[in-house]
Amino acid sequence: MNIKKLAKKLGLSITTVSRGLGGYSDVSETTRKKIIKFAKKYNYAPNPNASNLASRKTNTLGFVIPLYGLNSNKLNQASFFEFISGMSNKINSENIQFIMKFANTIEEEKKAYDNLIKVEKVNKVILHNLKKNDPRIKFLQKNKINFVGWGRTQGRINYPWVDLDNESSTNLIMQYLFDRNHRNIAFINVDEKYNFAYQRKQGYLKFLKKNKIKFKKENYISVAYENPDQVASVIEKKILKNSKITAIICSTEYSAAGAIKACNKANKKIGIDISLITFDGNVVNFITSPSLTAINHDRKVLGSKAIEILTSETKIKNNSYYLAKPEIIERGSVLTLKKSN
Amino acid sequence: MNIKKLAKKLGLSITTVSRGLGGYSDVSETTRKKIIKFAKKYNYAPNPNASNLASRKTNTLGFVIPLYGLNSNKLNQASFFEFISGMSNKINSENIQFIMKFANTIEEEKKAYDNLIKVEKVNKVILHNLKKNDPRIKFLQKNKINFVGWGRTQGRINYPWVDLDNESSTNLIMQYLFDRNHRNIAFINVDEKYNFAYQRKQGYLKFLKKNKIKFKKENYISVAYENPDQVASVIEKKILKNSKITAIICSTEYSAAGAIKACNKANKKIGIDISLITFDGNVVNFITSPSLTAINHDRKVLGSKAIEILTSETKIKNNSYYLAKPEIIERGSVLTLKKSN
DNA sequence: TTTAATTTCCAAAACGTTTTGGAAAACATT
DNA sequence: AATGTTTTCCAAAACGTTTTGGAAATTAAA
């Protein structure tokens, strides 16, 4: 079934059918209803190729997945799927075409964006995996492509984005531990080149400052995405050997995995000998016992908000954003200490 | 840049440029080279919409991701990404369009396939998450869509597929444990409605038969994809309480996670008090210590083979397939027992 | 040298839509 | 009844390709 046949069945012109389905005001309510009825009856959907071609535009969302990041950090794959789940409902109902590209290297990633814009002519992009200062933003703006950042660059922001409230997350965690009388709190982060890691550190530092606690260099480490055993060994040496530390914050599931592995080796029992609280933890908790107290964010909402911003009727404002609020989920890995002094 | 402008620059007709790029024999080698040179120079790539429309066909690969499966089993997400990684290299180089759809429910999954074929008019499909007897196969065959199964249905197969050699995997594991003098081996599987689970069980049963060991009902359980703690508790009660069992085979990372959690609770040390060997284990091993001995398959190759079959010059044969051979990776979780009697 | 066969090219039609620029019909106003 | 407005429709052009059915040019055969 195509529009020509459908028009014939309706006894109308192609134009009227097209405009009727498009919701234009120059087709009467009665005929529009009839058109829609027939379209459903004959299971008609416009050919996207013809439609894109004729209208000189697309309604296509492009998304480039940095496999190089996700393959080295398998524990982060879950949050990716959550985001996608949130997106997909909206995408299906809004009838957006969705093109996904996969990049095994940074070069491939660049090529993929180029291809999306130059060849596929997408008009919407989800920009993922933002660096502190990300050249792709200028590229997209120059090409006038609507996009939403999943994550943010640093400094002044002139584009729409959705993100976790990383700074208040660490702040919340610190308060939670503080209330339970922890004063020597280690923070295991990843490289600050990842903006979320930078933000999480800021929350940690600000809390210390606000509460007039001195920042101890030896309480903060950053681990690289590498072999799990190496990560564990770094944590064991630098954190677990330091007997003053009573609680550990893990900035990622990845570092939590390392910490658990390290605790196993060092024979320190989590929730008994030492307290641990992690970001996310949804994968780790499949395995580890006791289950970890964690700070959680709803990434499904992040995904659906991103699509919402991209499809909002009015022109996308450069200051639309959505900040997911964190929530602490108490499980069995944080001790309440006796008040010292 | 479009073909018209490019033709003008070349001083050739549109037809010749199109056919030159298409590799037709009715354009001379010299002009073809010139055309390709100019196309590169002016960064020309055919508009896929126009191309699809004009040629009455597409070169598009459709892939429906069953989020309902992956979200409930986060530990399986890694193998999905590996498969995708394998695909993506080939896809990028072959210049295939790639449309991905996400389904949160089985109904959505059905709709997604329908949409891919009726609306997007894809000519290739990766069929994932096959049930023992899967209605989608008939649907695709009826619509004459080229597809490759990632996984297989049961019984006689009349379509191309790529899959793990599940049966010989369990066989290999059993032999490995047998050689280390284990005779009471538990097998934790998932529901046999998943064909891979069925196949893995077959390998287990066949090994027993071949070696004249009686199948013990209490050594085999199947766990559902649900709350990790419930899984752990089932394993603790049904397997760990059975003191005769010296080794456990976990059919999925998911069940391995449950087993580890259960061992923690029961205070049984893996690799000391009990042996454990798992399928995959790439995620679990980020966390668990000692690292688990595992049986591994290269899913990247699976992905690239799937694309290879779909893009092979000759018409796709219904008996092309690729069977990934397993490999045991020794780590620290399997004991060698003393020979009894 | 003429004719036949082969190679190399191209004009025009087609794909299924959207959009433009009216025309006709219906309604409202004088 | 005549004119102006608004509503409702449509024919035709356009989008950027591929493909068809030759035509022209070249090469081979007679």
C-alpha cells in the first residue's frame, strides 16, 4: 500500500491524503478522520525514504556508541541499557527513525558522527560520553544539528543536556557517612578526564571544606580501567593498608568491584571490618554479599527526558536540562560507628 | 555534493557516474577510476534515501534488541556488546545501513519486526534470542528477508545461523572436572525454554551416559532470572547443603553470581571447599576472588561471521552456519581431588 | 572497406513522498 | 446579488538516485 493507492480508494488527491496525515489545517476534520481510518484499515505508513527525500529533511535520531569505553568497562554497560530503555518508549511512540553507530576507536567515533550528519542527514543526536571539553559540540552546532548531551562538559554550557547530579551525590554520601560517625573516608575515583569523576570529586572536596575536615591526600585515589586484579591490588595497598580509614566511597561499580576483590584478598569483611558505599552497584550486587549500600539514579528517566527535549514542539532551548536526583539505597555495607571523643 | 553536480564536474552523465560507482561493466576502467577519484575529492556519498527509493530495495540490516531480557539479566549484556563489536567492523566497511529497534516487551518485539520489514524495508535481519521453536523464522521466510540466527531453534534447521557449541562446551567441562576426579558434579542451569540452556543440559547428560554415571536429580537445578538473593538462597539450600557435591557448573554468569553469593553466605570458600566452573564469567571475574575458571567463547567472531553470511556474494545458503568452539580458561576455582578408591 | 559485434555512454522514466501556488467551493458581508 | 473571505481541495514540480532501452563510438571480422 502506498499513498497513491490509498488516495484512489479514498477518492481524494495524493496531496490531500498527505496533508491530512500530516495534520495540516487545510484539510477538513471530516476528511482527515476518513483518511486516518483508511490508512489504518489498509495498514499504510509512509515510505520513510520517499518522505525524507521529498521533505528535504529527516526525523532521524543518531546515537554513536563508544564501544571502546563500554568494552573496557563492562560494569558500565547496565547504565547504558537503562538509558536506552528510557529512550525507546518515547522513540517508538513518536515514530522517530533511530540510527545507531558503533565505534571501536576514537577515530571511528569521529567518522561515525560525520557519517550521521553528512550521509544519513540525521536531525537529532544524543551526544554521549562527554569529555571535559568536547570538540563534537562545536561540530554539531556548526552543522545546526539538534542534540542533547548525556552528560556535560565543564564550565559554561550552551546546549541542552541530561545528567546525574554528581556533585550533590557525593555530598549526600559524605553526609550519610558523617552522620554515622565516619571521619576518615576514602574516595576511590576514576580519571578526572571523565567529567562525572571530576564532579564527584568536587562534591567530596566541598563537603570536607564545609565541615572543616582537612583533605588527606592518602584518602583519595584514582584507578584506571584496566585489569581487575591490578585495580584490586592498588586498592589493597593504598587504601586497605591505611588502618585509619573506616569507610570507602566507590565512584563507579568498576572501582567497587576492585574494592570488593581487594577486601576478599585482605580478608576484611565489608559491613563488619570496613564500610563501603558505591555509586550504582546494580551489577555488583548480583554477586556480592552482603549487598552494598549504594547511591542510585534513575537513568531510564534520563533517556526519556533526552527524547522529550529533542522532540519538544518549540525550538530546542539551549538551556533545557534535566538533572537526576540521587537516592541512597541502604543495604548491608555501612556501619554506624560509636562516637569517638 | 550530489550526483548531478559531480557528473557536471566530471563532464559525464548522471547515469555513468552512478553506474561507475556501482561497479557496472558498462563503464570503462579509466572513467571509473576518474569517477571514484572525483567522488573522494568532493566527498560524495549517495543519498541513501534516494538510492533506496530508486532501486526499490535497501541495504539495511535490522536488529531488534529484547531489552526485557537484557534488563532482567544484566550479566548477559556483556556478550551482547561483544557480538555487536564483531558486527560493527564489518558493517562500517561494507557500508550497510543499520537500524536498531528496542523492545521492552514481547509485543513490542513483534511490532518491531513488523515495522522493520513493512516500513523500513530492511533486507537483512539478525534474529536474536531464539526460542526453541520460534515463529519469527516463518515470518521472515515468508517475507523473503535474509536473516541469520544468533542462536538456533531446536530440531531441523533450514536457515543460516551462528552459535556457540553449547553441547560440546558442557561436555568439555565435564571431562575437565572428571579428569580432576570430580564425580558428583552439580549443574546450575536456567530455564530450558532458552535453547542454549537445553543444549548445555544435553551435553551434561550425554557425558554422564557415556561415562556410565547415573544422573542424580538433586544435582541439577534450574534458576529463574529474578532477585539475586533468591537465586542465592535456592542454590544454598539445594546444592551447598548437599555435601556429596564437589564441583558446580554454572550455565550462565547469572547463576555463577548466585552461586558465589550463596558460597559467601554459607561460608564455603570457592577453590578450597568447593570447585566452581562457569560459562563466560567475564563480568563476574571483575569482582570475585579467586577468579573463576571458565569456559569461554569468542562472541566477536560470532558477530562478524553473521555479517559475513549476510553479505556473501552468492545467495545466502540455508545451511551456512558458524559454530564457535569453546575454550577452557583456567583460573583458581577448580580443585584437583585425590583419587578416591 | 564494409559489416557485425562489442564497448562505452546517456536521456528519460521511475521510485513514493512533500510542498507550492493556486483553483474551486462554501460561507460571510454588504 | 455581488463581492470579499475563508475553507477545502488538487495538479504539478521537486527531492537524488537507479535502471531501462537504446545510441554512438570503437574494435573485430569478413
